[in-house]
Amino acid sequence: MIDNEIEIAGRFVPADDLAERLLQHHKIDLVPAITIHKAYIHCTRCGSDCEKSAARISDTIYYCFECVNLGRLDSTMKLAAFPEINQFKEIDFPLTWKGKLTELQQQCSNQVVQAFKKQQDLLLWAVTGAGKTEISFAGIEWALQQQLRVAIASPRVDVCVELFPRYQEAFQDTSMILLHGKSTEKYQYRQLTICTTHQLLRFKQAFDILILDEVDAFPFANNPMLEMAAKRAVKVTGCRLLMTATPSKDLLQHYQTTYLPLRFHRHLLPQMKLHLCFNWNIKIYQGKLPAKFVRMVLQKIKMGQRFLIFVPRIKDLAVVDRVLSKKYQGKRCWETVYAGDEQRMEKVQMMRSEQVQFLITTTILERGVTFPGIDVMILGADERSFSVASLVQIAGRVGRKATRPFGNVDCFIGGYSKNVTLARQQIAEMNRRGRKIEG
């Protein structure tokens, strides 16, 4: 039972979870969790309209199945909302990060600070490995100094898990919390929140600043429910910073943009190398893989080179795993991982801590997760599962470390495709712009 105003500030909370004292508070706003219409029901928390027939619990009671993972809401319940109170201690110098930005990073950082001061939305378009996280630090520091509340949200759990310790290190004296569907930590009111975009559904006009990382990624992109949540979670007087390496045309048209086409170590992006493997997509269902693909994997294992293998479909994971298990006689040095894998976070951590040499994965690890010094192999890069943005992001996993600013991006294809061609062109264009800046 919640008995403290601070724990519901800026949030949507089921009224049943609140102590009677809070329910009588003059600032509390109680609204129906579900509104019943003639043919559908409307959910206040997620904004979804659900058909009555699919949402029916009994003759008179309905629930929202769109946001049930956040806790079931039904038509007998009310949601309580309480205004944000910005109750934070003063910190003169909250940024404890001692690193230094490059000149180009600093220019983007200055624009971020100015956008926050003017309460204006901004799109930060920076190539993979450009240091978007570090570019955001100065703007966050300014916001914290003003005792503002800040959230950093990403569509992917893996990204949030990776970002959290980095922000903890950069703002050691600032209260912060990590929120995602798999976290067991109880909610606490904090000045800095790192969360998945789904968790934003729990907030209402809570944040003065919202930073959306990997804003073009699934499941956020083209998702009206999550886009609504990202707007509602911000105060009317607040603003948003959208960050990505692969913005859509719609984002570029609708937001003021600051652009950084060069990585922090000033090296160019690795280009995709193509390997033609005719009928690989037929042979894989016969339990076979391209010989040149298998040879490359075995060579990397022998050399001790760390890498990722991307496959187009979840069912391809088992085939690749089985074939490699037969071909490689040594101790198993890899894992398979996909979005619905219950051990996904543990396996990603095994790769981070070098307990395994490589992962076989779907596009779930296409972005936001950094493993220093790796190479990348894409089996079936010409498949529809790999969009242009996915291919660019996957290639961007390589060469992110200053001591190894290069690496290999090997794409195994059954034929040339539009997405592969466009991805290579996009990488080439970014590198052209990078060379131009370098002079």
C-alpha cells in the first residue's frame, strides 16, 4: 500500500494501491481505468481501443489486453494521478565523468544544452559509435542543476541495461533507477530514470527532459501507443531529445536536427563485404550452411576473434547452432539468443564478460549493445528481416573501440537486394561526409 505522495508523483497508479489518506488528497486525480463505449473499450493508461468481444471478462466487466503486462486494468478500477513535485537535492556539479569530448561532439553537446534551455525538441543524428551517450551528458547536467527530472528511454531492454551503469558512473551523486519489464527492483522516486519505452506508460507529465535513445527501433517506431506515452510522460513545459544513427525521413522532416557523421575516434565506418551463397536459404532447411560461412566461423574461433552472427529468423538459430556443433570439435564457446529468450540478459552478460566468444542472434542485438573489438557476420543479409536501418546498425557494432577502430562486416547473401545496396550506399555516404570533415 502506497502512503507517500512522492511515490506517485508524475505517475499513473491503480487507486486500489493507495492508502485512504492519499485518495482524499486535494491534488489527486482519479479517472476510470477503462471507459466503456458501444463497440469498444478505451484504456486510459495506454490509450488503446479494444473490441468488447476480445476484452470481456464477464457480462459487465472488461479489461485492456494491450498493456496487461504492466498489470491488469479492468472497468471496475480507477487510476490515480498526482502532479510531479520535483523534490530533489541541489547538486552544483552533478557530472562526475572526467572524459573529454571531441570538437565535433562538443558542438552537438552545445546544441543539446541550448535546446533544453529553450525547451525545444531536438534530433541528434550521429553515426554508430559517435558517442551519443556522452554528448547527452552536458545537457543532463544542466537539467539536474535546475532540479529538473530527467528520463532516458529506449525501446530495447538490452540498451537500458547497458546504459544504466554508464549513467551511474557519469552522475555518481544523482539518484537514479532502472525500470524494465524484467527488473525486480521496487519503484522509487528518482531524479534520473532509465527505462524502456513501455515503462513510460506508467507516467503522466513527470519529466522535464525525456531522452529517447534509438528512437527508430522496434517496438517504438510506428507504434502509436508508445509514441503517445513518450509525449504524455513529458511536462507541457518539457522537451525531448531523440537520438539515433538511422533516422527515418519522417523524423528528419519534423525535428530540428544536429548531425555528427564521424565516430569519436575519428575513423570511418566499416563497410559491408558481400559473399554470394546461392540457395543458402533452401539448403538451411536441409540442415546445411554455406561452406565459406562455416570456414570463416571456424577460423575466427581458432584466432580467438570475438564476433556476432546475425540470422534472419528465430528458427535459423537452431540450424546454425547444430551445424557448428558438428563442425567444431572443441569446447562450446557460443550461445544463441533472441528477443523471447528467458536467459537473454544472462547470455548478453556472458558475451560482455568474455565467457563466450560469440553469440548467434536475431536482430534483437542490432543496436545499443556494445562489445569491444568484435567482427560481425550476417547470414541472409538479403532477407526481408534485415531492413536498411538494421543492416547499418549491425555494421555499426564493429570498430567501436579506439584501440581497434576497424573490423569485418561479412554478409552472406543468396542474391543482391535493395536493402543491402541501400545500406552500403548509406555507409559510404556517411564516410564521405566524415572524410569531408576531416579535410
